[in-house]
Amino acid sequence: MDWIRLGNSGKDLTGVGGRVRPVSPNELAAHNTPNDAWLGIRGRVYNITHYLPFHPGGPEELMRGAGIDATPLFDKVHPWVNYDSLLGKCFVGPLWIDRPDAEEFFGPSTPSPKSDRLREPSKAQELVRKSMENLANCITPVRKKISAKSEESVKGSPPSKIMQSLIQSSDLPVSISRRAAANPGKSLEKSSDVAPAPLRFDWIQTSSKLTLSVYTGPLANPGGCARIIEGVLFVEVATNGWVRTLKLVPEAKLQDSLQLRVFAESGKIEVVALKAEPGVWKSCGDAAAGAAQRVSAPRSVACRVARVGRASHDTVLLSLAAPAHALVAPLGHHKFLHIECVRSYTPVGDGWTQDGERDSAIHLAVKGYEAGVLSPHLTALQVGDTVSVSGPYGNFELHKLKGVKEIYFIAAGTGITPMLGLLKFMLPRSNPRCERIHLLFFNKTEDDILFRENFEKIAKEDDRLSVTHVLSDASASWSGHKGRVSAELLTRVIGKDSLKCGDQCTHYACVCGPTEFTYTAIDLLKKLCMKEPCIHAFMG
């Protein structure tokens, strides 16, 4: 509590004026004394100078990681600790390290253009998902060339005459590889120190498009990036601090337009590319799976503003797209936007924008503050403007929701954004089926409530969702809850017995909002006998 009070005192614990900016390894190494100590954990750099006296293991133990990337040391001692919540006020910036280029993935014999890297720091399990077996059993397999050492060539015959006669419909699947329909082998990644297995994928085509399905394992919560460079399709998949790249030289030319979707429960990434000329291919082309590479920090990507909308009277919805790219962030992870300074924003995901579009753009809800450093620039952006985006960043692990049947989302203001994707994930999830979702949404006035119509529509269609709005500055006509987060309000809305942890918990709580709100909510949940492993705080 003394440390929390110091963090809320207004004192600059970063030592850099609170302006987030990238930190190079050389700069990190220069801060290695008790009076000036910086430490890196999973690509994030913190100034731990003021925290040293509060560390339970003593300052000497913590100084072992000063001036270096202390992720291995942290993982050996206490990897379960929510370090980002504890050291949020000490955050200096991302650890900026150059990553290997594409030719290092595939070797000097197959040089390829440079490509950016994504990072996703969640725990991963490698379980290849059985894919479209019924359909594969009904369709003549086609030939697919795999040049990765870990993959075996699969031979087959061209599409049958029956299938060729069905290509009249551009949306009808006319060919599919039977390879991934075989029974998958299980490979559990127990440690991020062990490189994940090479990527496995399947493909299907119509006369107008090619769809690649890349498998990472259930609840791996992957981040994805797809791009076309000089006619070659690169698909990058990041899980558990590793990035794996699939390189495809297609049989014929593809258009630059790409779509990328992630199926979080099964751990499948689906890439859709349009064919430059309609037709049925005998194979998808030559594919090579690069070896897994460690990733310390992502590079930035220049994105164009594709659409500008409104989420409320003072909150703008920005849709950002990267030319010839398709980007998807893992659930619960955020992006850094760079315009003179750096701020973090969590993508709202598909289905939350005004027209409910589903595409490969990044959708961000940006609340405008007159005295803000970055928000005035972002809210003034117009279609066609560019902004630099890096990420994803975060430490949310989707597998923690594996056995959860009841989940509580406690959010304030734009802190609702990390909850949106998780809400869309929990409701259709089948194993186990979610029984109840409680959303407690705190705002100042009724006009400040974001996505209110969306929540009302979902709650009307699915009675498992319960939404409670709480206003701190409500009008006289407001008949709902008033005030701020409190133990009395939590027990009244959710129930004291529901919050209390037992021997085998099937509940989970996610908290996000202003720093003071987040710390208060966590403290209240613990006082109501909810254990720390059942709570996650999103801290940008």
C-alpha cells in the first residue's frame, strides 16, 4: 500500500517525465546502479530506482536484473506476478531491438525482402486443430509443395472434372488440402524457452480467392501479420515471445488486398487473398516454413487512416490500415501509436464500429482531452493521414480463461476496450460454455457511455450478458446506479458469494480504467476474498 500511495502521489517514477519512448539496449545498460536502475521484462523497460526499497526479496535481488533484459531471471523466480500492474507508473518505454530479416528465416539460398516482426507474450500450446475433415473427405485432394525440412511433401491429383464444373460460383470451395485433416499430434509448450514447432497450415480455394489456415494451438491467442512483397505472401505468427513465418510463392499472381482473421478458441489464423485472375490452381504454390525466432520488441508500421467515426461526443473511432498488410492483435493486447510521443490503445476488434465492418484494419477508440499530449492529434486525423503503429504489447494469457464459466468485466471509460474482444470470445465459446458475463461499466455521464447500443443488442440476443452502468455525475433523470466503484456495489451487482474464491474457481475478473480506479477495484476484489490468480488488470 505504501508503494501504491507513492505511485498515486504524482511523483515522476519514470525519471523521464512520463513520456513513453523506445529504449535501446545500450541505453538500458547505462542505468545499472542503485541510484539509477532500469530493468527490462518482456520487451518493456521500467525505472525500478524508487521500487528497490519495496521489493519483497530485497534490493540486492532486484539489482541482479538492472541494466539488462531480466525476463529469464523474472520467469525463474516468479513468472506469475503481474509486473506491469505493479510497475505501471515506472514504465519508461518499449525495449527497441532490431530483429532478424526475412532472409535469416529462410537462409541465404532463398533471399527474401525484409519484413517486420510482431510480438505476443502469452503462453502457447501447440495442438494442430483438425480442419474441415468432412469437406476434405468429399473433395479430391490437390498437390501442395512444402519445402520446410519439418514438412513432408504431399502428393495428390488435380481437381476432378466434377469439381472443375462447380467453379461457376466464386464463393464455392473447389479444392482443399487433405493434409491438415489428419489426426494432429499434441505438443504442449511448457516453457517459453523452448522454440515452438514449425507452422502447420491448410488451404482452400475458390475461383476468385485463396484462403490459408495457419494453426497455432487452442487458446494460444496469436498475433498475426500478413503481407505481399514482390508477389510473395508472408504470414507471420507470434506466440509466447516467438515469431514463426510462412513464406508462400503462389502458383499465380495475388492481389495486394488481404484479410486476416484469428479464431482465438481453436488458435487458427485465416488469411484470405484475392486472385489477380479467376481460375482454379493445381496447388497453392511453393511454401516454406521458417524456423522460430525470438522477438524482443516489434517494429513500427506506417498505417493510413481508412475511416473516421464517432463512438461518443468526445471519443473518435479510427480505422487504421497498412498498405498490402493485414494486422491482428491478440485479445487483450494493445498497440502503441507514435506522433511526437507514444501512447497505448487497445483495438476494439470487429463488430464494434458503427457499420460493423469486418476487415483487416485496426479499430481504435480515442477519447479526446484538451490538455492531452497525443489525443488532440489523433482526434484531428482525417482519412488519408498516416500514423506510425507498433505492437502488439501486453501480458494477458488467454489460456487462463480455459475453465472459466463466469467472468466479470469491471471497466471505466475507454478502459472498456480490452473487454470488447474478450466478450465476443466468451459468448460463442464452446469448451466450456460460458454461463454468465457481468459487465460493470463506470462513466461520468450518460453521454460518455461507449458502445451502449451494442451492449443492449447483445444482451437482448443473449441473456447470459448482464450490463450495469454506473455514473459518477448522473443527471436527475438517470434511474440507474450512481457513484464510484465500491465493495457494496460489487456485492450488490455480482454477489459476495460469487466473488469469493473456492478450491476450484470457475470465475475470473478483468479490470481496466484510470490507474486509481484499477488499483481500487483490485483491492476491493481481494478484500471480497477473490484470489490474485483470478484477477487480471489491463495496464497500458
